[in-house]
Amino acid sequence: MASGAPVVTRFAPSPTGYLHRGHAFSALTAAKAATDDRGGRFLLRMEDIDRPRCRPEFEPAIFEDLAWLGLSWETPVRRQSDHMDDYHAALSRLREDGLVYRCFKTRAEVMAESASAPHGPTEPFVGASLPKTEEERRLEAGEPFAWRLSLNAARAKLAGRYDSLSFVEMGAGPRGEHGLIAAHPAAAGDVIVARKDLGVAYHLAVVVDDALQGVNLIVRGADLFDAVPVQRLLQALLGLPAPTYRHHRILTGPDGKRYAKRDRAETLCAIRGRGVSADELRTELGFD
């Protein structure tokens, strides 16, 4: 974040379910970062590229929940599904620079290959393009594939810049990381940036969105801290600005488990239905 530049941050839920306390905490934290900075801006973005899981009825429910919390945001709201051309343009740049390759391996095959690696079962997957004739044969057969970002190609393109990738953490990572932190994208291996059947993946879409929207402070849960190195690598390869990061703690319930949609955490709609006011919930979450 450029010194003196107004804060631009965002809350970016996926409309795959109703919001819960964890979402409320994250949205309020991001909004506070903007309001604490004179001239700061708070954006709302719908990350709805996971079409099989996203449902249109959840989007208005998200708007209703956030408004109930007392939040306001700029309009129009960016909806990822409306901007696929932006992501495809970024993918085309990566392809033209030889930074991605088609990987026909299934998830099970990748896991098996990593498990049998000489340095242990947790070694990140690193692959390469197939010979041209083999790739053409598989494409003609209609076999599914994913576009993977090649760490080897990225390292060659960035040269010395690859080893000096870093980011500024204003909050705290899951292991207490704070301050200027070296980014080590190799820990993730050759990540998927797009799929033939599902379109672009999260890492690519989010760095494109943040750059286009001018987001310079990423406020989100510490569970996404380990995604930063890959995103910093993509930012460097695509010539995108590097935002500052502020990861916050993950809220947990009385049972010690984090609030999650898959665990059917109590929704904000249900909390509201019990007669709890927005002020009461904000106080519970530490926002007096």
C-alpha cells in the first residue's frame, strides 16, 4: 500500500450459503479498516465463479445481512461471473509467456505422485508440459485438464526477483507472522489457475479483481494466509500491484470449532430471528 494512499479494502464472500458470525466478524473488520482511514473505501465483491456451489438466492441474503449489521458499500457490486473476460485475458498472458501448462493428471494421481516423492509425502507437486504429440492426442480425445502455473518457468522469468518476493503483514498469520515476510511460492507447488470445465481458479481471479478494483489492503481470515505467496507470484508475473495484507483471527464457537457453512453454523438470519439486535451482535464480536 503506497504511503499516504487512502485504504481500499473489501469483503468478498461466495454465495454458497448464508452468512454466519465468522463472516460478520470479517466484514466488520474490513469495513473498520476503511472507516478508520480518512477517505478509506469499503467494497463488496461476489466471488461466484464456483458455479456448481453458488446459488443466486444467497446473494440478496448476503446484502440483507450486511445491511442489518449497519454496513454500506460502493455500488455496483463486482460479481465475478460477469467478468470472465478479465480472467481469461490474464490466463492468456500467462500462456503467451509460457508460464502455464496443461496438466491431465487427476487429483488422485497428483496425490499419489506427491506421496511417492523422494523427500516425503508432503512434497509439493511440480510437473511439466507433455510432449506435443501426446498432448494433442489427449486433447483430441477430449480428456479434461487443468492449467497449472509452472514454478520452474516463473523462476526463470523473474530471475532474482523470484527469491526476493515478499509482502507486508499488518495483522497476524496463523503462526503469529507479522511485518515484512518473505513469500515462498514453492511450498504450494504448481497450483491450478484454471480448469477446462470450471473456468479460472480462485488464485487467478482474486489477484485480477483486487488490481482492477484498486484494493490495496486485503483484510481476511488467517486461514487464507498461506495463499499469499502464490498470489504474490501471480501479481509479479502479471505486473500487478502488491497490496498490503491484514489477516485476522478465526472465530470459533463454544465447542472450539471454527464457524463454517459446512458445519451448519448458526446463520445471521437465524440470529436475527431469535430477536438479537445488530448492536448486540456487534458488541459480542468486539465492535462496540
